[in-house]
Amino acid sequence: MAELWKSLPSWVRNIVVPILVLVLAWNLIWFVVGVVSTLFGLLIKGLLVVALAAVVVVLVKKATKS
């Protein structure tokens, strides 16, 4: 691997490789942000469904008492 690295021209080692690393890191960061935000959104939707179900249960119990 060291021989391959040393065989590359200096402009590839100093310019192209760091740009590729930055692009890959940027995409990885946004992938992680997307996954976390999706999971957070699903959690909020689940909590809303549970809250609405609880409200419906309370309203039905009130309606049956009167």
C-alpha cells in the first residue's frame, strides 16, 4: 500500500485524495443525520398516535358514563 501511495503523483496525493476524503466524510455525516432525523420523526409520530388513542379512550369512557 505504501508503494502505491508513493507511486501517485504529488498533486494527486495533495489535492485529489483530500478532496475525495472530504466528500466521503460529508456524505457519511449527512447519512447519519438523515438516519437520526428519520428515527426521531418516527418516534414523534408514534407518540402522537399513542396520545390520540389515549384521548379517544378517555372521550369514549366519558361518553359511556353519561
